[in-house]
Amino acid sequence: MEPNVIKERICSLDGICDCLTVGDLDPCTIVIFGASGDLTARKLIPALYHMYLTGSLPDPVSIVGCARTIFSSDDFRSLMKEACEVNGKADMSRWHEFAALLFYRKLTYDSENSFQELASYLSELDGQRGTKGNLVFDLALPPSLYPVVAEMLGRAGLAVQYVERRGWSRIVVEKPFGRDLDSALDLDRTLHEHFQEKQIFRIDHYLAKETVQNILMFRFANTIFEPIWNRGFIDSVGIMAAEKLGVENRAGYYEQAGVIRDMFQNHMLQLMSLIAMEAPSHFESER
């Protein structure tokens, strides 16, 4: 594919994204499972606060943290404020506004009764906040809990959309997606027992980094590098993932996953794919 054609297609997608405004976004409740964990404190809440400051969140929106830890909503807000002060780069002067969007529910992940209570709570909160029954479930959890939570959401009636409930429902699954091929296929089957494919979002947060997103433009729409990005001109490729943090308080997760599953088979292979793949025939996420 010619570089100018690729550039035109990438830019057209950028234009679509730039045209989105808060008015285009459905109001919703974002439910974060694993709200007491590292991913929520270091990545999710700081990112959501940044989105709030830039006007990128829908209005209205509610953010409900769920975990096994016993917190009150005020406890959760205080902990997330500390996390944003440490991990975020945003102005904290408007934190009190954002904190009003945060709520917390203690939850037992393998308890159907616990999820039935969550469903009742979300319905009540929806009535108060006017989020039209729309739900996003973010699984910031160890992979072993993905099928458990998906099953419980299905049993509680939180996976269905439009027909039995008046809003849509979506589930976000973080990497690693299973321990191996067999467990990944099993997880996929479990998700599809309760969610339609269009409701399922499998994500790798490395792909949201600005440098990573720019690789396609840098490779295929750049007439300087595109002609020489091949084995005739490139002797070797090295990918270095240098991080400041170690295992920290994630020892339990690392005992299950290990560094190969945590970094190599997702983050680093995604980068290698973007560096080595042929030019894509289209840039739409679905065809």
C-alpha cells in the first residue's frame, strides 16, 4: 500500500477521534473490580481523573470500585486521592469534584448473592445519577478471577443489555488473557456464555501509549523510513522495556503469572508485531 494512502487512512481515523465530544458519549457507570489493587491505583483512577479534567468523560458518569477489602466510599476516595498525587501529573485542585463521582462496594468474587446485591446497588445508583442503565465492567484482577466474575455477572443479570435492562453492558478484560492457549480458549467460551462479542473489550494498556500509537504513522506514512524498513537495511532489532518499579506489592500476582506472561507475551510481542508486520489492509477495529 502506498504511504500516502496509509497516511490518509490514519489521518481520517484521527479526525474521527478528534470529532468525538462529551455529547457523543453515553452516560454510564464504570465498575472496577480489583479496586484495592495496584492497577487501579497506579493507572486506572489517575487516567480517569485526567479524562475528567480534560472533559473526556461522559456526563453524568459514576465510578464504582469493588474489591474484597473493607472500605467505605470515603476511605476509597482518600486512597485514590493519595494514588493520584503519587502516580498522576494532574492538577489536584478539582479533586473534590471528581471524588463525588467515586463510590465503593465490598464484594466477594465467587458469591452470587454478593453480585445480586451489587446489581441492586447499581440500579439504585443509576436512578440517583441518571446514567441510563449503561455499565462498563473493568476487570483489574488476576486472570484466574476473570471467568469467575464473568459467570457471576451473568447470573446477576448484569451482562444482558437492552432487552431485559434498559442500557448497554460492556466488559473490559486486561492482559494476560489466560495462562496458555487452552485457558485462553476456556476464558473466551465463558465470556461468550454471558456476553456478546461486541460487548467484550480485550485490552493491552501498552497499546495506548503515545509512542506505540505513532509507530504505524512513523513506519508506513513516512517516505523516508518506509522504503528502507526491511531486512536489506536493518541489521537487528532490540526492544527494551525499562521500568522503575519492581514487583512491589504484586508478589501474589507474579507468583501466578510470572514475567513472561506479564511482559513478554503481550506488551513486548505487541511492540514486535507493530515493528515487523506488513502494512495493514485496513485500520478499522472490526470488518
